[in-house]
Amino acid sequence: MPTRATPPDGPKTIAQRRETARVPLRLKPQPWALVVAVVFAAYVIVLLANAYQSQGQLRAATEARVLADNRQVARLIGDFLAEQRHAVVTLAESREIETYLTNKALGMSMRYGLSASLIAIEESFRNGLGRRTVFGEPVYDRILYLDETGERLVDTEAGTPLNAIGTGLEVAPRLRIDDAHGWIIASAPVDLRGKPGGALMTLSRLARLSRHLTEPGTDLGFRRFLITETGLELGVSDPSRPGGVPAPALIGLPPESLTPLDAMPDLVKGRFSENYDLVLRLPIAGTSLSLVTLLPESLLYGHITSRRFLLFATLVPAILLLAALWIDRIRRHARRLQADVIESHRDRMELQDRNEALTSEIARREALERRLRESEERYRTYIEHAPEGVFVSDSSGRLIDANPSACDMVGYSRAELLAMTVTDLSPPGLEAAHSGLLEQVLRIGRKEVEIDLRSKDGLDMVANLRAIALPGGLVMGFCVDITERKRAEARIHSLAYFDPLTGLPNRRMLLDRLGLAMMAGRRHGGYGALIMLDLDHFKDINDTQGHDVGDRLLVEVARRLVDGVRGEDTVSRLGGDEFVVVANDLGTEASGAAPQAEMIAEKIRHALARPYALSEGRPAHHATASLGVALFKGQEVTVDLLLKQSDVALYQAKSAGRDTIRFFNPDMQANIDARASMESALRLAIGQRELRLHYQPQVDRHGQATGAEALLRWLPPSGEPIPPGRFIPLAEETGLILPIGAFVLEEACAQLRRWQADPRTASLVLSINVSARQFNQTDFVEQVRARIEHFGVVPSRLKLELTESVVLDRAEQLIGRMRALKDFGVGFSLDDFGTGYSSLSYLKRLPLDQVKIDQSFVRDITHDTNDAAIVRAVLAMSHSLGLNVIAEGVETEEQRALLLEFGCEHFQGYLFGNPAPIEDNPRLSIADASHCPTRARAASTSESLESAVQDWS
């Protein structure tokens, strides 16, 4: 049979068209439209009936809601009026009125007792006016107490007339409405043991009830007002107004029932029928009043569907029913015509469909064969050029295929691989594991693992294998050689967790193992120890023999540490020459753990103290180590705190002379914390300028001031002054002495400029102390010159005091700096001479101007012959070298006289003035040569020049 091209719509569209043509021939015409129309009409009628019923229920619910709202309003008004009656009775029985009536019965007069009682009653009434409020406003406007004759005894509004509210005595509690004056009046009789005592009345504004009613002029859509028993609208005092005319028809309304105004002829012609359609009357309980509400039907029933609309809606189903019948008739006629046309083309369509179906089937099979060939070609291309090694084996493990990448990976040719099994590529001992892996893939369908393979040249490799099961019991595996990646990961892991020089765990690994040790101690309750050590004077080895020798020493130290501890202990290197040993399982008692830790530490110390053969041809090197030990139990402290404790103990071992062991105790930590706190406070003090210079005068033999020494003081604003002996050593250790020294130099130059401005003080010399760290700065000379030039002072008026420690350290560099400053004009004084290891050769070479005898020799000079001999020797030596000598610490006149006898002509000490601010220092004054060198004359001199010192400031 000849084939034809497949039409554009395809065989599926043709089959659908055939089915569309055949279906109407099998269906008989059904009156479905009529059935639907009838059902719909019935449904609409039911809906309309339900809507009509719902309308009635909504009207009833709306009326019930209006009735409930008005009942609530009537209840509130009734409760308010009842409370008025009850309250006036309570006031009539008050203790103040009873006291008044008792005093009156006892015969007291108004002058000697009754007046005070009435005042108490009035005070009680006024307090009562403010206690009871409604909506934030007082309930009562006025309270009166009348005697038996009707005369007012107490009135909270005494200056206001009664406005005809009635003054008769009440025999029983009564409540009445004074509509003419707008009052609600509650009254009650007062008696004492059955004897009349007058009457009590409370007055409240009728406007208190306006919150529950509507004003005649307001437009809320409805009216709500009160009427009396005569039908008069309450609150309308003007009879000329429409509301003021009584409406007896209102009082005759049935209570609690909505009544149409159309049913009441008397009201239809009235003012209410113009705007309202319904009226409701509710009696107020306990009173003759009634609550009347007028409202239009549109407000009450406006949201409810009109009944006329419902009647009109009933016509819709009939219209729809007629339309459905007409449409059904048209559809029947159209269906008959369609059936005739389809029947006439039935045979032709069947032949056409069969021919097209055959043609489509042939084309489909040709396309499938073509896609299959293309898929096989693509698969072979992918496999041949895939970067991954692809192996295919049967269920017994025999290789049946391999791509070129697989051959390159293992080094075998394809022919060699096809003669092998998967276990032939396994390293020795892994054949069973690879066979089991093949069985798992056949069983579960796929698996991805890392496996070890052996290449043809005998090298082992690591490969990532993704294996899948194929139909026919075959298994295909995709392999990637990850040997280099695994080696790189191992190197990265080693670099991350181990020290590259010694191979010991580094800080990261130490923290991990220390954390595990602390958790193990918490579980078992055992103690452990953290031993931190570093080599003594290791820097000298690097500086003298080179870093390569230092590295060999560190490697040997690491080996000895590993050999000297237990197998379960951890040895790590933190960096530099610092090592840490973590010792576990030292027992559950601290008394037993400490000796064990000391034994381990002592063993380490002895092992590290043995000689080291670091270089051939050189003598063995000897090294020692200082060790700090901190015990721990569980996780009582954090890892960081434990490291800090061992570091503190190591610091103590260093301070104790090195090559020793120290255990951590809390006192060490307290001292370190105190030192850190003081360092922080000192840094803050420098920034906030809490440091001040105090000045102690220096005088000659006549008591005349020749200058002063600037002494640093720390004066915290909220605490006691801190002595220099506490913070100066800390400043030198931390380097803060540099900014402090710059501050002292700045202040000293500023003070010299102020002295220079006055001829009386222009000759004074100011001495400042310079630390070794400050003087050893390379630019110290430039700093001094810059400050002197900036302030424009005479350089010779500035004297720098150096201690022997400064002089003996780096003497050659120091002499060069001193000569540079000496050439500029700055003077030098050697402070605390004789207290250290003084060198007379340095003393001869140094460009000094002055030697200062330390106060330790001056203190006991009057009764210690040794001190006296030392002072005479210093004076004689200094004079022979041409140096000026000043003695510090002179406190008594006897010391001054003896020093003067020995030949000392310059003095400094408490005898001449305490260190104090320049404005408060009375001893720093102009000397007079005519003054006698006595203590009294020195005091007289300081008093005469005290005003001059204030002028300098």
C-alpha cells in the first residue's frame, strides 16, 4: 500500500474527530434542559420562601435588639435613681449627724459644741460630693440638712437660694423630680432613737440623665426621652415648646412593645408622626417615669429586603423555565441535522483514519530506530572521551569493557583489562572487600565509595567510585583518581593541627585535646595538669648561633618532651620556645594530683637540662627551662582561663630565677589582675591628665632658693593619690613612661618660661627625672631641643637627673647624647649617687654638672659614722672633679648643719618645703643673702615670697 505524508494535525487529532462524529449517533435526545429548568425554578422558589421566612426572623431579631437596648437604658436610669434614695438614707444615718443630735439632746448650745458638730457634718457632706462620680462628674450638686422647723442647718451651697425645692419634713425616704428647676431631689428623715431630728436632702442635676437620652435638637435618626405619669416630656420646662405639652396617649402605650404610630390617632396628628413611624414605652422601675423611644422604620428595618422585591423575584423562575424549553427545542433540531451529516461521512472517515494510522506507525518506528542509533553513538562517544575511568563488569566480576581514561588510570591496555577481574586491581588484602562491594551494587542498585586500587606499576592509589547496576546483571563504575587530593588534605590537616618544625600538635590541636581532657575529668572526677614551659635565654642562641641552631634545639626539646611523658599525655608547641604538656588521670584528690604533676614537671626539667649536641665540632649546648603548672578538675574553669593560669605560674617561675617550677595559686592571679587594672587606669589617667607635677625647692647654704625638682604625682579625681613607687615601675615596664616623660618635659619647659618672665625667678633651675627607656630613644636629644626652642627658655635653666642604672646601660651611646645636650646648654645631675654599682671611670667621663647624695645616707648621718664617712667621701671626690653636690632628704636642722660642716652647700628636703603644686608651695621663693641660714629664717623667707610664687602661676 502506498504511504502518504502525515497531515499536520497528526493521527491523534483525526481519532478525536472520529470519536466526536460517532458519539451523537449513539445518544438519544434527552429532555435535560427542561429538567434543569424545572429543578432551578424549584430551587429559586425554595430560596425565596426561605428568604421570606428569614426576613421575618430578622425583623423579630431587630425589634428584640431595640427592646433590649432600651431596657438597658431604663435599668441604668432606674439604678441611678434608686442609688439616690439609698444614698440619702445612708447620709441621714451618718455618725456626724448622730453626734450632733446627741449633743443637742444633752443641751449643748451652738456656741459650745453644736457649731463644731455642724461643721463636721458639712465637712462630711463636702467630702461626699467628690467621692461619688458618674462618668467623671460628681453625682451630687448640693446636700442640705434641715431641722424640725425646716430651717437649714447645713448647706454645701449656703449662699444659693433653695429655688422652691420644698422645706417640709420628710417622714419617709422619698425621691422626686423638680422638672421646673432641673433637679433630682432625694430626701430622708433624721431621727435619734425615734425622736425626729430634721430631714436630709440631696440635689442632683437632672442633666445627669442626659447621657442616656437624646436632645430635641439633635439628629440621631431616633428620639429617646422620659415622660411623667401625666405624659409630660421630662426636661422641657417651657410649655410653649412642643415638648412641653402633655401627651396622655404616650402614657397609655402598652409597655415593652413596639407600636406603630399609625395605630394611635392621637399621635398621628402630633409632632411625632412627621419623622417617626414606631414608638416604644418602658416604665422605669421604682418610679412613675417612663422611657419613650421614637424611631422610623427605615432605621429599624432599612437593611432587610423588601417584600415587594421578593414577590417580583418569583417571576424569574417562570421566565427561565420558558427560555429553557425554547432552547431545548432548538437544540433537538440541531442535533438531528448533525447526526445526518456525520452518518453520511462515516465510511469515508473510517478509511481515511486507517490509512493515516498505518502511515503514522511506520514513521514512528523509523524515528525510534534512528534515535536508538544516535543514542548508541552518543553513549560510545561519551564513554570514550569521559575524563573519568569507566569500568563495566558482569555479575562474576569479569571486566567486559573499559574506556581510555580507565586504561590510563591503572596503566593497563584495554585488551589486558578485558582479561582481568575487578579483584585483580585490588591491593593485597582488599580482594574480599572489593568482591563484597560488587555484590552490594548488584543488590541495592548503586553505591558511591572511596576505594584503593593498585596500578600496573605496583603503586597504590585512592579513587572515588560511583557504581550503578545495569540490566542483564552488569555493573558500571565511574572512577576518579583522588590520590593527590587526599595527600593535599593530609598536608592541610597536618599544617592546621601540627607544628611544621617539631611535628607536635599546635595550639588548635592543644585546645581540642585540652577540652576533651577536661570533659573526661568531669565524667570521672579526676584531676589533670597543664604544664607550660619555655626555654631560658633562648633568644641568645638565635642571636649568637643562628636560627638554624635554634630550630635544631627546639626539635631536640620536642623529642625529649615526648620521650619524657606518659603515652596518654599530650605535648604541643604554642610557638617560639613555648611548649605545653597536658597530663591526664592524676587521681581524684588534689593532695595526690599535685605531687604527680610536680614529678612530671621535675622529670621534664631534668630531661631538658641535659647537654645538647647541636653542631659538629662545637661544645655541647646547655639549656634550662622554666615551668608553670596549673591543676584542673573537670570544667571548673574555661580553657582560656586555664592557659592564663599556667602562664601566670610560668611568669612566676621566670621571676624566681628561672630553671624552676611554680604552681599556680589565686594570689598570683590577683597580683596580675591588680597590675592590669593599674595599667588600664594609668593609660586612662594619661589621657585625662590626672598626672600633675609637684615642686620641691632646692636651696643654698643661706636658705635662698636656687631652683626646684619637679616630682610626678598621680591624683585620681575619685580616690587617694597613688605614690610614684607604685606606678613608675609599671610605666617603665609597659612603655607608658615615654608619654609620661614627654608630659613632664612639656610641663617643666612651660614652668621655666613662667619663671623667666619675672626677673625675681629668672635665675631658678628646674630639675626633672629621666628614665633609662626615655633617655635611650634615638630622638631624645631632638625632643629636648624642640621643647626648649618651642617655649623659648634658657637651656641652662633645665637640669636632667639620671640614675646610675641609666648611666651604666649603653654608656657610650649615653655619653654621646649627654654631650650633645650639654653643648646645647642643658645641665645633668647624677641622682641617687652611691646606691648602685657606681663606676668612678664613668663618673669622670660623663659630662655631669651635679652629684646628688641619696637620702638613705642623709637620713642617719647624725648618728651613723659610716654614712657620715660616705658623705664626706662623695663631697671630696665631687669637689675634686669640679662637680656641684646637693644632698636630698634633709629633714632636720642638725642634718643641715652637719652637711654644711662637711662642705655641702646645696640642700633639698622637707626642712625647706614639701613637694606641692607651684601655686601652693610656700618654700619655693626668692632667697635673700642677708638671711641667716637657720630654719626660722628659711620659713621667714618663704612667707615673704609666697605672693611672688602665686604671680608666677
